[in-house]
Amino acid sequence: MRNLALAIALGAVVLSGCTNVEEEPQTETASATDTERNKEIARKFYEDLWFSNNTGAYADYVADEYVVHDIGERKGITEEASAQKGIADFFHSMGEMTGEIDYQIAEGDKVATRWFLTMTPSDFARERGMEDVDRVAIINVMRFNDEGKIVEFWNHRHDVELPQPRNDDGSLYRGTDDQADAPTEAAAS
């Protein structure tokens, strides 16, 4: 009887150990699945907004609000998702723009993407000092929420290689107040 009780107790310990072994790989697989999902979402974000001017798809990728870490006044501020559409629209209004993903690295809820920007400026952009851009390296790091939406965005560009368009008075053209001067998509066609 004592041997039977010992065998049952030992069996229970072995079985509970087997249950824990099965749970660990499922947790790791779920995390790896989320990481791969986030890399795919980041890739599609670039393909739609930056490489093909499908900027209306921004809401598929960006949470209603996100935090951005960039240069100038855009350091650690919260923006509405539509700001990503506006930024991409601005660059597309300046000429023919495309890009290419070099590589992605993902860990946990973050994805780093190194990509190249190529742009042929419009006459409007050339008048403001913009020059051809040929494969300028950009690295962005995005943090994703559980739903697979971008909630934080770090921008790292090799700005020394980027031409900076200027207004007539020599100030940096930002596309804000003087955006009305930029050609619309319909007018550019």
C-alpha cells in the first residue's frame, strides 16, 4: 500500500512537470508569433505609406495616438495617427518617392527597420533646393501594442545626405503654412 501511494505521488509530480514543459513552448511561440506579426506590419507600413503612396492605409498600422521621437519639436510628443499620413503625403507631394527595406530586427514589442529612401524631386521641390535622393539610409524603431498597432516611433535618418528644401526667404520648408503652394496630387498628374 505504501508503494502504491508513493507511485501515485511520484506519478503526480511527473505529470505536473510535463504540463509545465508544454506551457513554456506555447508562451515562447506566442511571443515569436507577435514579433513576426509586428515585423510584417512594419514592412507593410513602409510599402503602403512610403514606397507606393497609399497613405490612406495609415490607420491599418498606427494606433489612434502614438508617441514620436524625432528631431526639432517632435521629441517625445504624442500625435494622432493621421500625422503619419500627413508626413508621407508631404514627401510624396515633393516628387516621386520610393524605398527599399534593407533589413529588420525585432525583439519583444519593438521592430527596427533599416531602409533606403530614393526620391526624384518635382520642379516645385527643386525650386526650393531639393535635389535627387539616392538610397539614403533611414532606421526607424517602432513599438507595437497587443493589437499590432504602432504606439511609439523613433526616427533616425542620415540627415547629412538629405537635401533640405528652402522657402524663398531661405528658411527650411516644412510644408505647414506654405503647403498651399505645393502641387496637389491631381495637379501633378
